[in-house]
Amino acid sequence: MSVRVLLVDDQPLVRAGLRVFIADAPDLEVVGEAGTGAEAVRLARETVPDVVLMDLRMPGTDGIAATRAISAAGGPTRVLVLTTFDDDEHVHAALRAGASGFLVKDMALEEILGAVRVVAAGDALIAPGVTRRLIAEFARRPDLPPRPRGLPGVTEREREVLTLVGRGLSNAEIAGALVISQATAKAHVGRLFTKLGARDRVHLVIAAYEAGLVSASR
């Protein structure tokens, strides 16, 4: 069964390039295209895609507002932001709005398609290097300082796992760092989702930052 993708970007050439490339992937299909956030929200409601590849900067309703609206609908659709991270200080706002991850536009097309598959499978995509840049963006924002807080109900081992998630480690890497099985690492991450009310790994990264477990420098 194909992963259904909605392309959202105000540049027709970007959408055309992605559409052609996705057409060559047997497990992916484009179910719609939108050039504005408002159109994206409407098409997401009508086509119910598995993944929305969402640009952030668009005229009118931007990608952040569109992401918030699509996520708030509570359906199965997941939003994957596709942006130029170095130039876009609003990435963290998109994640808070419910995005399941983000990509930078200079990534290889194969990596973008791989990310779509990851998000469609219910995980989030956030690479270690991007994690550090995301946290650095939080730290630069005077209106969003770190808010160290307690983590009620979270065990010491789960705090260790959350710290490693916050640094961008995968379950396999967490297992190696803590000398536990990958299944055990996955179970710890799953419990953190429940205890912290996080939708996916992206939001665990935000929780780790807000709890003071990671910072822009580590």
C-alpha cells in the first residue's frame, strides 16, 4: 500500500521536482499539491494524506498555521516540514504546532523520500546535527528561554534515555550508550511518550530541552 503524500510549497518548480521524483518510488504517491497554507488545510481534509511535506514560508496562511490546523484535526495525517533551516527561525514553532519533524531543502532527494517513509511509519525524523541546531535556535530566542522543570513520574533511567533522545540518538544508539537491548531502549522511549504526553521524538527533544537535560552546547 502506497504512502499518500500532499506537497505544499509556494514554488511550483519545487513541487514539480518532488512530484516527478516521488512518481519513481513504487511505495509513494502524490495525492495533491498546494501553494498556500489555506489550500493545504483544505486538501489535507479532502484527501487525508499520510504525510504532508510542508513549506513554512508562504503567502497568506503560512506553514506554521497550516501545520497547527492539520494537527489539531486529530486525523492520521502527519506533517513533515521541508524548509531552509538556517534562514527560518520559525522551525521550532512548527514543531510546537504539531509537525513530526523537518528536513532542509538541500538534502538529497533520496533522503527526503526516506524521511517521508519514516514519518508515515509513525516515527519522527530529527538528525543529531539538526537537533543541535534546533536547540540552539531555542536558546537564541529571548521569548523562549529554557524552562527547567521537574519530570514527575519519570525514572532515573528514563531521564537518561530522554537526555540521549534530546541529543538526537536513535534507539539503537541509546541501547549502545546505556548497554541495554534495543527493545528495552524502545520500551523506555515509549513510556516517555506516555508520561510526557509527547506525540513523537521531536517533542521529546523539546521536553528534554525544557527540562534542562540538554542545551545548545551539548
